[in-house]
Amino acid sequence: MTTAVPLIYSFPEFSGVAEAVADHVVAAQNYALFGDNNRKKSISEAGSSKNLSANSNGSQSLRNIAEQSASSINLSGNATPTSSKEQRKKKKEENRRFRIGLSGGSLIGVLREGLLSRTDVEWSKWDVYFADERLVPFDSPESNYGKAKSQIFDQIPKDRGYPRIFPIDETLLSDPQECADMYEKTLIKGFAYKDSVKLPMFDLILLGCAPDGHVASLFPNHETLRENYAWCAPVEDAPSGPPSRITLTVPVICHSNRVSFVVEGATKAPVISTIMERPDKGLPASIINEKAAGRIAWFVDDDAVSDVVSVTKKRYKFLVQSD
């Protein structure tokens, strides 16, 4: 059994997975943009009732908090000018971004189902990167960016804003090494423009898991699993699907504030059992479970964990609720 037991949230149906993942994403968004004390409409327990409970600071909406922090009001009712320190703090808060890394596959459908109906997604504050990408044209059904764009981002209502999205350079599809190097430069610009950092720190990375155990484009027994320095690595011999790809490396994924897997279907049950119960097999997801211990969560349907007997499934506690 894995020595670093992750949180495993299991649901009987796809809709339950999608709803919980959406809540998880919005909670990570709110933490990144507003801090831990400004969660919106805390909910104490998951379940059909989903009873609302005030948070420890008295349940104010995030927008009200932001408005009150913009200016202080004196007893006469006149606005008191904020100090330069307060103005700098306000500007810093306004410039905060939610930086998320996405993989592809069925994850895109889960996010579409869970996020598009919500009104509390601050789309215009999102910076979207890709945990991996197949080196195919964007209009190919194999393109993670193309799939996410058509199924999620192009479906966002126009009045909800639009994220900043960072795809690969489509002109470099024939050169995996150059494409990986260029995407690493994109990451450096986004995460280390003014500072020198060893690794980028995402607020959240969302991953799937294939029946062979590969995660992003990190394949079992592949040399990319041993990459310790590069942020982004080329893959030229993927054993399934398009052979040429790029992928975030294990250190980058494991440095994220949160790493969450979204897996569904009975076809995944054997590999999930191996990941959880036989970490010695060294599957990519097992490696990430160990290296990012304490920051890992799995969102699965019951079919995907039907073969897992030694890991306790938990009840998901909803943290936020859409307006």
C-alpha cells in the first residue's frame, strides 16, 4: 500500500465527480485570489442537504470584502483616502492570478460539466497552462488545448470574462525539444519574470490517469520520470496515442500547492489498485502520490476504485457554493 495515503473522494455517478471537482477548483481559486479568510459561503458538510454555514469571520461575500477594503469610511460618512501602503496592497490583491495546470482526456468533460454552470468562477483572473500537450494541430481531437478551448473556454458566457491561456507554439510541432524549451520559457515568464525561482508553483494542477498508469505525458519506465532540472520535457516515443509530446516534469507537478487526480470508469480500476497498493511498481501517479504527500486528492467514481480494498474513501466536504 502507498506509504503516503492521499485523500480519495468517491462518487456513484459522473455528475457527483464533476460537482465536487468544480467546488475544489473554485476553492483553490478563492484561496489564490482572496486568501484563506475570504471563502465564499462556507458549507460544513457534503451531501444532499449541503447546509450553508457562516465561516469563522462572519460570512461576507468576497465582492463585499473587496469593496470595503478599497476605502475606509469615517464617522461623518466621507471616504478617507487610503495610504500609499494600503494602495500598494490593494493593487497587489487586484493583480493576483489563479494559476492552474490542466491535462486532457476525460478531465475536460468533467470540468465542462462542473464549471460552466457556476457563477462564482473568476474566469478573467485565471492563467491556464497545460500539464502536457500532444504535438498535433490545435484543431485535432488529440490536442489538449484544442479540446479545452472548444469544450470549456469558448462556452464561457461573454459577461463572465475570459482566462489567459498559454498553449504551446503550434509552429514547433515537428521539434519536441524546441517546443518543450519554448514552453519552459513561457512558464519562466509567467512564474519567474522578476525573480529567480527553482520551480514554478501552480495553485492547482489537475491530472487524469490512463489505464497504463501514465500521468500527463509521463509514462511508466520512461526517462522523463528521472528528469530533475527541466520544467518541461519532450517526449518523442510515447507508447500510446500521438508519439510526440511535451510534459511538465515530476518536480514541477509535485511543487504545486495542490495536485488533484480526476479518474472515472471501470477500465481504470486495475491501475488505480496498483497505484494505491503497489507503490513499488513505480507508476507515475504513485511517484507523485509520494513526492507531493499531503497535497494530493483523488476524485473518482465508484467503478474506478472497485478493486481498491486497503484505502479508505472519504466523504467530500463542500467548501463553496455558486451564487
